[in-house]
Amino acid sequence: MTWTVTVTGPSRDVVDLPAGIAAGHPVTAEVGLRILTKGGSAADAAVAAVLASCVAESIMTGIAGGGFATYYEAASGTVTCLDFFVAVPGLDGRAPAAMTPVAVKFGDIPLQYAIGAPSAAVPGVPAGLGEIHARWGRLPWHTVVSPAVDVARTGVIMLAEHARALTYLAPAMTYGEGAAIYAPQGQLLSGGELVHHPGLDRALALLAEEGPDVFYTGTIGQRIAETVDAGGGALSVTDLAAYRVLEPPVTRAHFAGTWVYGRTDLNRTIDTLQAISDLASHSPRDRAVIVADALRSYAAHRLGDTTNTAVVDPEGNACVVTTTLGLGAGVWVPGLGIHLNSMLGEGELISSEIRPGMRMSSMMCPLVVTSGPQPGSLLLAAGAAGASRIRTALVHTLIGVFVDGLNPYDAVARPRFHVVGRTVHAEPGVPPEQLAVLENAGYKVHRWREFDHYFGGASAVGQGGAAGDPRRGGVGLVL
């Protein structure tokens, strides 16, 4: 059965959108859709789905990570952004020990990270999901959290796309207790095998019963602090108790006749879209250089991992949530299946001004697109995973939908190129004439042999359906 939502309001056009969800794993999407069928709002479904992703997409994200959300309220046409990214620990004055260096490789692109307990920052996911639910949820908290408990109890089947990413991330994911989870009998999990996190169902059950505070001033928070302290990290109960969700300013770009709303991220996604706002007036051949120049001008680079969930409910509300664990610290809270984040080991996110209590920066940028400035009718809810490739995935997706007239699935799935300095990394299928004009403009083109996890993972719900990114095993489901 397909439900269509009609969004109307003062000075707004009528826009038909499907009610549905796009996410990075079938289980994540199915959990969110189940909440929508129970009468849950976009916020309820997004919270349930994100919690499920902490089980089903554990090489991308986790309950001890951080993230951001963008919410569109249909009744008023207003947009709100929430920041529940990780915070720098050390408020009680303790100094962390040295982190453990680790090298990972995405395709043929290597990067150095650091993991271990000293890399763990203050998690924001539980608080952020609690805030989303408190503001815009309508089902009981326990009802929204319970599906993830069930998923954690049984485990999930590893997707082939996630297994491929695991080969890149193995040096971090199989560190310490992770070896028993991701490489039982000494062999990395393959697609089709069960991945299970013993104890994570207990942690999520406590979250369902006691609420997000259990991670900050309750028993789970105490256990996290003890685990980090034993490994030489700085994260303490003082840091956890001080954590708060923030509401950053909403920024916007006028792009291809639409208005795009989101937060200001490290890669300046909104500014990039504004810079190419008149792309439709140029030929498809010339657009490649315009896009590449914009991606290069506003670029920052990092190769962590992330996931995204986008939801539209039958009333036309939209909730887009992007979360990450970094690579994961390789440190697990005993008996609770909680993998701690490694955000302090993400060198590109660390500035000279870093201090205890400070919110760390990120390239995550969940978006909503409307027909006009607030209040405007919802046209698309979209987000992406992939660190420095988040912006790339979003820019190509929005070009596909609003410049080239594609439906969300075709826009998400079609080949992309990503710019690093004067090098353009191109997936197979990018039109040869575009690559030729890029080379004539002075770019070196690196042609990849296949579609790859490296190019980010977009998810979007808009006119024409819902789409998860096939590069990462994502799916889109509609009511």
C-alpha cells in the first residue's frame, strides 16, 4: 500500500510526497517503516531507525557516537537543526594517555587514525534521539526504542556492501574485543553471515526503560566512564553529566529554483550549493567543471564512516538524521555491547583550540529541500554518509533531482565524482565527455573500476519515492 502526503499551507503550492523512509540497511528501514505504520511521526520513525542502525550498521555508527538532525514541521513549514555530536572530555582535569595509531585504506587511499580509550569523546546519540522524540514524537518512548532491542537480541545479517567496507576498516574494527565480533575464528565476516553484539540488547533495554539519562547520569554512563578510565582515557562521569543537545542556526541556499536548509558544516555544503545555484543554465558538459570547482573550493577531507536516515510521515513532517562512531575506538563496555567512538583520533577534526566541554566539528549535513523560503512545501528530505564525501553525495543527488529531473533512486544511484585537490575521483559511468572537459580544465582524473563505498552513501525521500544508496546496501521503503 502506498500513502501519499499532500503538504499545503499559507502561500505554499501543493506538493505530493510519499510517506516513507530511506536508510543504510534493510533492517534499519523496516524498523522505521513499522513505526510509521503504528501512527508514529517522522521523529518517532527516525529515532527507532537510528537505534536499529546502531545494531545493523555497526561498522558505520553506534549508540556511543554522535550526530545531527534536521527536522521539517509541515504545519508551520519551519526547519530546525539539532547538534548532538560528540564533545571533548576532560572537564575533571584528567589528562589522557597516548592513543593507538592505526592505518586504514579506502580503495587505494590510505589515512592514519588513532584509536583506544583515549580517543573516546562524550557520546551524543542517546541525548540527541531523546531530544528529537521529546520535541516531535507522539508514540511512547518505550514503543519507539523496543524494536532495536529485538534486533540486538537476534543480530543481523551482514550485507555484502558492509562486508566489503569491513575489509577497509578491519585494523580498527578488529582491535581488542572487536576481533571476536567481526573476525570470529580469525576470518572477517562475509556478506550473509550473522553479526551479533552480545549485551547490546541489555543496553538498549535500559535505554527503553530509563530514557537517555541512563547514558549520562545513570548506570550505563558510570560503566562507560569506568571503561574509559581503565584504558587511560579522559571521559568521566563529569563530562557525561554536562552534555547537552544544541540547536545551531539553520542556513539555506537557493538552488535550482528550490530552497535547501541545513546546518553549516566543515565542508560548507550549503555554500557549495549556493555557488552552483544556476547550474541548470549551463550545458551538461560544462556543469562538470562548475561542480568540480565548487567541490574543490570549499573542501575539507576526512575518511571516517557514517550513516544516514531520512523519513517523511503521512502528515508531511520530515526528519533526517546522520550519525557516526568514527572508526570506533576498539574499546567495548563490558557486558553491554557498546562500542565507544574514536572521534578524538580523527585528526582532521582536531583544532588547536580544542578544550574540554567543546563540541567537535563535523562534515555531516542532513538537509530538507522546500519549494520556497520558510514556510515552503517539502520537496525532498536527504542526507548522506561518508565524511568528506558527504557533501559530494548530497550535491550529486540534488543535481540529479532538481537539475536533471530524476527520481530519488536514480539520482542517488547514478555515478558520481569526488574532488580532492586537483584530482577528480570518478566512478564508472560518469560520461566520458565530462571527464574530458575536466582534464582540459587541468584536473587529473582517477577512474575507479567499480562503484565503491568511498563515494559516500546518500538516502533521500521525495517526489518519486524513497532511496537508499546501493553502494552501501541502502534501501528506500514507502507506506
